[in-house]
Amino acid sequence: MHFCALAPVCILTLTVSALAQQSDRARTEALARRATERLQALQREADRLASDEQTLLGDLRKLEVERQIKAERFRDVDAQWRHVGSDLTGATDRVHQLEQRDLAERPGLRARLIDIYKLGQGGYLRLLLSTADLRGVGRASRTVATLAELDRRRLAEHQRTLDELKAKRDDLQARRHQLEKLRADAQRAQAAVEQAAAARDDLIRDIDRRRDLNAQLAGELQMSQQKLQAALRDLAGGATTEGATLPLRPFRGDLPWPVDGSVRRRFGWATAGRGAASNGMEIAAVNGAVAHAVHDGVVAFADRFGGFGNLVIVDHGSQAYSLYGNLLDIGVNKGTRVEHGQAVGTVGPSPTGPPGLYFELRVDGQPVDPLQWLKKR
């Protein structure tokens, strides 16, 4: 009789245990599938980043060649510009010297011209009368004519040289202006290529950083996946396991939104009555809209909290937390395990009046911009 009385209890206990084991297995399998899907997404992102980096490296090689060409072009134009500048300085100095010599010689030339003019008209008669014989008159006439011709030629040659130098100077000035434009164009082109190359260098460094982070996150996820596979083997053998979890960090940029709605206030906005910037964001939503956990974890806090109204904090492990504030109702209890997408409460009015969910993420114990962790939309 005693055995028969205990039989229903034993059967019930075994049934509850089997159901719990099935539930644990189903949850663990769901986590394993999610880990696999995220690993595949990370692999696709790694492949895309590798392809983008190869494209950028190809562009950078082309830009390096173009940069060398532009630099050589600039050096060539700059050398021409400097040479023409030197010639222009020389021509300007020569013109100045000739003009100064011209100014210095003009009084003497003017005096001789006046003397020659005076010998004209009646001056020739005086010259004739002042000579002893006709041969002297001839010599005097020839001397005066020769001097006049030399002075005329000298003046003409001087003026021709001056005109040629001025023309050369004008030509050099025009050439210098043209080269200045070419030099400026070459300098701008060289700077543009260097800027483009620097931008691609920055992109490559950013891709390298993202690839390193991708590999780190994939490594963390693979370790979690191995633990999940071990848990599944234990469950298949009838053993009990502790609640399996997935780390939050590998899901950066892939977390679901906690509620449907637009961003009313971004991370870092200044809250009324507080000097410090906000550690979270506010999502506008209809009153009573369901707020969902963005990742698996354990409820660390579920109660009213000053400044946040009804607040739920989910601990995702490794000092990662998600906070859900301004809740109208709380739908979970402290210490319970929640899965991503599970309801944690409903949206209520915000401190400013209109309904909205306050959402905050902390990674390694520090607040981060949630928009960098939620899926793009």
C-alpha cells in the first residue's frame, strides 16, 4: 500500500523532470541555432570586409602611382616656374640698369645734339669761315656728321635693346603667370590624390579594426557554441545542466529593438533637472506597447526606481546589462530567466509626458550608444 501511494508522486516527479529537461533542451537548441546564425552572419561580414579591403588596397596602389605622377608633374612645373622667375628677375634688373644708364647719358647726348643743331642753318657758314682752307671745312663737316650718326645709332641701338628687354620681360611675366596657374593646379591635384590616399588608408585601418573585432566576437561565439553542444550532449544523456547563455558582445549591431517606435532622444541627451548627459535613449511608442528583452539573460532588477519609473534590468553576463525604464507594467520577476524577444513589460508615460521607453545598454559595466548595437532600420 505504501509503494502504491508513492507511485503517483514518483510518476508526477518524473513527468515534471522530463518536461523540464525537454524545455531545457528546446531552449538550448534555440540558442545553438541563434549562435550558428550569428556566426554565419559574422562570417559573411568578414568576407565582405576582406573583399572591401582588397578593393581599397587596389585603389590605394593606383593612387600611389597617380601620386608619384602628380608629384613629378608638380616638381617639373615648379622647376620651370622658378627658372622663369629667375630669368624675369634678371631681365627686370637689366631693364632697370639700361634705364639708369640712359638717364645718366641723356644730358651729354642732349648737349651734343644741341651743338649739332647749332652747326646747322648758319652754323655751317661759321664753321666754313672759321677754317683755314676748304679741306679743313670738309674734315670738320665729316667729323660732325660722323658724330651725329654715331649718336643716332647709339640711341637707336639703346632703344632697340631696351624695347627687346621690355618685350622679353613682358613675355616672361605672362609665362610666369601661366606657370603659376599650372603650379597651383598641379599642387591641388597632388593634394587631392594625397587626401584620397589618406582617406583610403583610414578606411583600411578601420576595416582591419573591424576584422579584428569580428574575429574576436566570432571566437567568443564559437566558445559559447561549443558549450551549448556539450550541454545538448549532457541533456541527451539524461543529465541536468545549468542554464546555457550566449554572450552579448558578438551580437553588436544585430540586437532586436526593444519596442517599435522612433528615437525621441538619443544617447547622451541632457535630461531635465540633471547636469549629466543621459546614459540611454528614449524610444517614442504608444501607451501600453509591449517592451521586449533584446538578449537572453536573468532579471537582476524589477521594481520602481527614482527617475526611471518602473524599471527592469536584465543581466546578460560578463558585466553586460540592458535597462528598460518608464514601464507602465512590469511583466517579469527578479531572478527569472528571459530570452531575447520575451516581454518584460509595457510602455508607460515618460518624465516629459508622452509615452516612451527608456532603453540603456551597458557593456563591460559602461554605458554604450544603443544605436550601435541595435539592428539598422
